[in-house]
Amino acid sequence: MKVDVILGLQWGDEGKGKIVDVFTPHYDVIARFQGGPNAGHTIEFDGKKFVLHTIPSGIFHADKQNVIGNGVIIDPYILFKEVDTLHAANIKPENNLLVSRRAHLILPSHRLLDATYEASKGLEKIGSTLKGIGPTYTDKYSRSGLRVGNLCDSGFNSCYSSLKERHLEIVHQYHFDYKNYLIDGLPFDEYEEVWLDAVKRLKEYTFIDSEYFLNDCINSGQSVLAEGAQGTLLDIDFGSFPFVTSSNTITAGACAGLGIAPNKIGTVYGVFKAYCTRVGGGPFPTELHDSTGEHLRKAGNEFGSTTGRPRRCGWLDLPALNYAIMLNGVNRLIMMKADVLNDLEEIQVCTSYEKEGCLSSHLPFNLADKGIQPVYHSLPGWNSEPDVAGGFDALPKNLKEYTSYIETATGLPVDIISMGPDRTQTLVREEIKASV
């Protein structure tokens, strides 16, 4: 068997959670491979809405195994806020959630460091979610972090205290008043207490050597779906640096974040919105600062599922989309939120960038260069509310032409079109099946 991958092709928030949930019945194992609670995957069904930050989006299917891989970083407190929300809906993740021993832990002091560094940047803030992501990955790569497997060590408390004190020394150097800083509404000392209580709960879950577990699944004929977080344009290496996340969000990140060899990767599904959005700072060439941008924000309910911040909105950017397709080796496309464009008479698509009279379809090294201007192609809107029940052929002519235009521009088929947030509002053009 091969491992299929679902990941985002823009700046995150593409709708990956919904798609993983739709795909889950066709797989045996769902494995999240990178990121942390800065991600927010929203799933809606049966009139209920759930937002997951750490737990894989296949958790709603009790007969499927869900794995938090080694590339994920975990805040136990945030994890168990998710668990408690699921328990309230009579969903019991303890029955089908497995946690890699190699996954790193986000400490309360990591969140202090995150706030300290962001405050020190002043007007040059990157728009951090303040979840401790960057400092945790920093400790991982400086080989000083704590991992899930360390929770079972007799010396864990000593190692925890030592690392915390090292963090607090840095906070003091920046003169950050952490005593008056609230983490999720709690002073540091109180947050630390609830965090340590969550650690005790985490130790009751099943810890695994996920690299062995997943490769055993592959070798025994079980199908695995790898779930990414954030989006390609936030990748630490290939995104719009420094306005990026701290991990590799691309297909290569699935190999490193799960312990899977590159030749085990099967189909790569790239998820994108029919337009573009971005949360936080950073360059965004097709951003709209007018009434159309506001319409997209309201119609698409474009507010961050993790931060609640309003998302910046703009037209679809084909050079950026093709860049993401190239980096990830995407085989199939999934277009989300096409319904948000329902009321528009005209739709613009960026086809290239212009600088000093020269056109280029390549994403530039410095996307923030103010001399770069998007070049647009105009297409007619469909100005109606399509019903997915009739299939692709029953969709409005202009929506089908918009889809075909994207397929021609990318050279890939759009297999799925999402026309709303619920599971049922999903038009599947090509049968979903795991790679063998």
C-alpha cells in the first residue's frame, strides 16, 4: 500500500479538515504529520461543528485509527480542551487516538517566549498565533526539547523545570512582564497548573513508535491517509519567509513527520479555495481592499478558526497555485468554497506577475517587493446557487467553465468541488479510493 497525502496549496485555511473527514471512510489510518495547535481544521455534519487543532480529522469515525505523528508538536492543555469538546458530543478519542513518542511538547514557557518575541518585533510582527509553535520547534532543532516519550521518564519533572527556567531567563532579558501576561485567560502559574494536569491525562493515552506502526500498517495492506496542517505558502523553506510557520507543510514533510520513505507516497491531493485568503502579516499579491474583498470575507465566514482574526481575502493566484503543485507533486485538485463566489457577476484570476514591464509566472523570491503587480484574467460569474445533488453536469455553465479554466492552467483535474461547509455539500467527480 501507499500513503496518500492531503495538504493545503495556499496560506492555510483551505478546508483540509472537511476533506479529510470526507476521505476517512476509504482509509484505515489517518495520520497528522506536522504543525501544532496553530492549525484549525473545521468539520461540520449533522448540524454540529467541530474545530480540531491537534487531533487528526478522522477522529469522528470510531472504526479508524488516528495518529498524531512525530512531526506534530503538542500542547497537552489545548489537546484536552479538544478532547473534552468531543466527549460532550459522545465521541471518545481515547479509543482510536495514538500518539507518537517522538512528538515534541509545547511547554507553558514556550508560549511566554512566543509572546515575548512577537512583542519585541513591534511593527514587524509576523502575526504569530502565540501558541508557542516557533519556540517549540526552536528547542527541537537545538536538541533541547521534551518529547511525549519523556513523560514516562523518572527525571521528567527535573528536565521540565530546567527548560522552563532557561526560557524564563530569556523572557527577563527582554523585560517582558510575564506575571501580568495571560495565557488563554490565565496567569502563567495557573496555566502551568492546568497544563500539568493535562500532562497526567495524556499519560493515560496510547504512546507508539509511530514510524514502526505506520510502516507495519503499509506492509500489512492497511491504507494510510496523511493529513497536513497550514498551507504550502507557509512552509518554513518555500513559503513567504519570514511570514511563515516553523515546519515543512509540503509533501516532503509527510515523510519526515511520519517516518515514511518517499517511495511510499501515493496520490497527493492538493486543497485550494476558489479564491485566496491569508491570516496575519505577510505579502498577499491578490488581496482585495474593497467591497468585493469584504463580500468574500462575509460570505465565506473568513475568520481564523484558531485565532478568530478576520482573514484577508483576494482573487485566486495561479502562479502561487502552480508553485505549490510543483513543490508537492500534486496529482489531484480539490476546490473549496466555490459557493462563496455564487453572487459575483465577474471573477478575476491572477495569471502572472508584472515587474518593470516584464511578465513572469514564477513566484518571486521576495513576494513583498512592491514593484510586483498581479496580472488578471476576467471570467464571468454564475450568479446563482448551485445544487450539488445533480452532479457536475448540472452545475451552472460558468462554474463549470471556471473549473475547466483552472484545470487547463494547472494541468490537473479538479476531482472535488465543495459548495458548503457540511459533509453533504461536497461534489465528488472521481471515486475516492486509497492508492495501492
